[in-house]
Amino acid sequence: MASKNLIIGGFTNYNYNQLKPWVESINEVCGDDVDRVLVVGKTDQETIGELIKRNFRIVPMMEINAPIHVARFLSIYEYLKNQWQEYDYVVTTDVKDVYFQADPFEIFKDDFFHNQNLKLVVASEGLKYKDEPWGNENLLQAYGPYVHEQFKENEIFNVGTFGGYSEYVKDMVFNIITNALNRPIPICDQAVFNVLINTVPYKDICWYTHHWAAELGTVMDPSKIESFRPNLMFSEPIWKDGQLFRPPMGRSVFPIVHQYDRVPEIKEFIRQKYNQIDPSEYFIYRT
């Protein structure tokens, strides 16, 4: 086994102000045994400098005719293709709407992960496809009615937060990119990911978790939670004293918080914690 782990993500058209929570929270919870890598599209030199100063390795994003949601996986694969043997475990997440409350690699020490011979950890959105309008339509458009009919009863897992053994993450991102290209809609990474993890061989090696990453777009968004609540598959997270806890109170915090910008109270807390300037002042590249 290798002696270190990797967190990797990708972005384009963002500046450092927007990346602060992801970058700085990683440095708060992870030690020197974790490499930090960002696949970078368009940004400014100041942002590059800030990332390097905080021990992030910069990898240029590969050119591909696909939206960033999909394109990042090609560049992540290209990096892992040559580097995966350096790492025990890899975690890959979105970057603009994710921050970390605890070391995300601790889950890979869990006896359940090893006793069940699992290879990947995936995070639930707490709803079945048929009960989440955006996801349901996305699955239908990406694959058509035949596949949609087979998968609409399945629980949704978020492609923006997953991890596992390095070789398995490498091959997962390869399968996402090769299955996502040339689909009827451009943004289809979530649908592809869910079809993959609900079919063998991935179906047999995934830990389908409710406690590793909080997917707030479905379980805590105040504009949607009233309609989603009757169909939620587990209890809602608890926000208290600047931390997001697994219910019931007294349980540990979620290591990863995703889509925190959907919840105004948490978004404002994070903005103040990381001293982010007002979003209206963001510098964003326009293509």
C-alpha cells in the first residue's frame, strides 16, 4: 500500500475568493499525508499563486467539448492514470459549493468498509429519483424512458462527492467520462454515475452512505424541503453552533458538506468564516 491519500477537484472560471472554503477547510482537517490537486481551466495568476501557496498542485485542464461538470472527469482520470499507485485512497468533490468539517479519509478506516470488501464510498441525496424533479428529468433525458423506468425507484447518490481506493476512483471517473460523452444532454454526469453504481460490478463494492457527505440541495434547502420532506429516506441534518451534525444530536459531524450555498444561514456562516467578499464583487472569467 502507498502511504498517502489524495483530494482532487476541478474548476474553471472561478477565482480564489470562490475557492476559499474548499481549499482552506481541506488544510484545516487534512495533514501532510494528503496531496491536494486541482485541475484548472480558466482563472487568473493571483488565484494560481494563492493555491500554490497553500500546497495545492495545479494541473491544467484538458480541452474537451463538454461542460465542466463532465470535462473535469477526463482531466482527473488523466492525472490518476499515471499517479494512482502513489495513493491509498482518493476523494474527489465539487469545489465551489463544498467544505470539510472533518477528515474525509477517516471513513476508510471503518471496519465495515473492509469487512464487506468495499471499494468506493458514495453519498445519498435522501430521495428516490421519482421524488426529485430535477434528477428524475435528468435521468429521463440522459437515457430515455426504458432506462428511466428501471432506475426511477432507486435512491439518488451525488456524483459531486465520492471516494475510495485509488484504482477504483480512477476507473470510476474513466467510466463517467466515457459514458457521458455524446449523450442527448450535455450535463449527464449525475445520471451516468447513478446507473454505474446501481449495476454490477460497482453495485457490489459501493458503501451507500447517509452520514459521510451532507447533500443539502435535497435535505436542507429551505425552498424545497417542505415538498421533499415526506419522501426523505433519512432524518435531516442538524445545524448548531456553526457545525452540521448527523442526527440525532450527539452524533458526529458530516465530514463533507455539499451544496451549502443552498442554505442561507450556512452560506453566510461560511462567508464570514473564510472572509469571502460579497458575491456581487466576484471576478469570474466569461468564455
